[in-house]
Amino acid sequence: MILERLVPTTNLVLTVSCKSTRGIVAAISGYLADKGCNIVDSSQFDDLETGQFFMRVGFLPETGLSDAEIREGFKEIAAKFAMNFDFNRSDKRTKVLLMVSRFGHCLNDLLYRWKIGALPIEIVGVVSNHFDYQKVVVNHDIPFHHIPVTKANKPQAEARIMDVVEQTGSELIVLARYMQILSDQMCQKMSGRIINIHHSFLPSFKGANPYKQAYERGVKLIGATAHYVTADLDEGPIIEQDTARITHAQSADDYVSIGRDVESQVLARAVHAHIHNRTFINGNKTIVFPPSPGTYKSERMG
């Protein structure tokens, strides 16, 4: 008798966080094996300070079970270990709302990566308090929302932004150099779902003109930090950081140019980690697991 083996077209990703204890990995791997699933990659971390456990498992269902059946059957294990868990399809495109002010390097970089397929997301719109990038956005067939912000209308402007979030079903907001401070209420409502790029290697050189401050201090490294947004300004859990080496021969304008390149790369890597379910908020920090095989796609040609 020949048994036909179902060939899956995509894999599922299970993410788990709970109190660390014996038997978690065995329970998860045993459950998936019993359901005819083949684990293709797995990452885990025990935080010895907090006693928390984090795990990300990519697997292929090979017996025809639906996503819902796998999720439903897992609830018993989740209850036993008091797990926070989720299942996602690896080909799911996260609905992302971009926000920008007058510096467009991060926006343009994200649009390019999205266009060539290197950042598999669904951009549901771009919000800006200026018109500078309206044409760029519209030319990509993406809705553009101009929402001006002043001291007098800030609550109303934020309410309009949240209307866009709800109407578009946005799952993630990316502040691609959006130079307005979000209210505590919005930060709490969208907790873990807003990523910001900070134009310095935190915590140095906060405020206006950080690259000019760096130039005047003669620093030898400049950098950028991508983090989740919280009510504490620029102090949310850090997802990604990077630096670039500087020499005494470079000008303040060079600092700005190099810094923008670093910002764009750091923000893109942070978004990439989030949409592939590789990030876990752990108090004031994040757990960021390495990319799974095949998650970085090459550019489409032709």
C-alpha cells in the first residue's frame, strides 16, 4: 500500500512565552510530532533573571491538519504551562501603516524593500503631517493620509490616526522618522505594535541635531536604534542597533549622510524581525531570535 504524503506549501510558526519549567520543549516537540508536523527551525531562551521562557518554532504540517485544528489541540498544553502563544503562517503579510514627517530616507528604503519583495508586508497606508512625500506614496499606489499636527489639535489628529489604523486593520505602525511625540494613551493601546527609529545610538545625543552634537564632540562611532514605542520617550524595548565608524576628516554633513544609511538599515531589520515573529518583549528588553533559513529573499529580477 502506498501512502500519499501531503506536500505543504508553507510552514507555520509557533511562538511561546511562559514561566520557565521542565518539560516545555518536550511537550511542544512531542505535540507537533504527534500531529504529523516536521520542525524545520527552532529557537529558545531562558531568562535566568526573570525566570521567563521564550520559544519560536517553525514547522511543516504534513498530514493535512488545518491551522485551526493544530491551534485547538495545542490549547491543552498551553493551559498546563500557562503559556502565551500564537500560531502564524510564514507567508502571512503583516498590515503595516507607515508614518513620516520631512525626512524621507527611511520611508523610501522601506518602500523599495517592499517593492522588490525583500520586506514581505502589506503597506496599507502612509500618514504624514506634511505633504512632502505625497507624490512618492501615491505613485506606489498606496493611500496617503495628510494629518497635520499642532499643539491645539493634537488629540484630534491622533484620533484621526487611530481611525486610519482601525479602518485599514493595521497590525503594526512604523515611525519612519515621524517627528511627533505620541500620547501615552496611543502608546498603551498599540503596545508592542509601534516601532520607532531613533537617530542616535541610545542614550547619547538625544534631542535636535544629534549628528551635529556628535560632530562637535568628535565621536568615532555614530549609530541608530530601533525600538518599540512606550510612554517613556525613546526608552522602549530595543529591537535593533548598529553603528558606523567615523574619522576626524569627515564633516557634519558626512555624519548626517552616513547616519541616514544606518537608520534605514536598522529600521528595516527591526521591521523584518517583528513581521517574522522573532521578537518578544521581556520587560524593558526584547528577545530577538535570529532569522530562519529563507526569510531574507533576494531581489526580484526583470
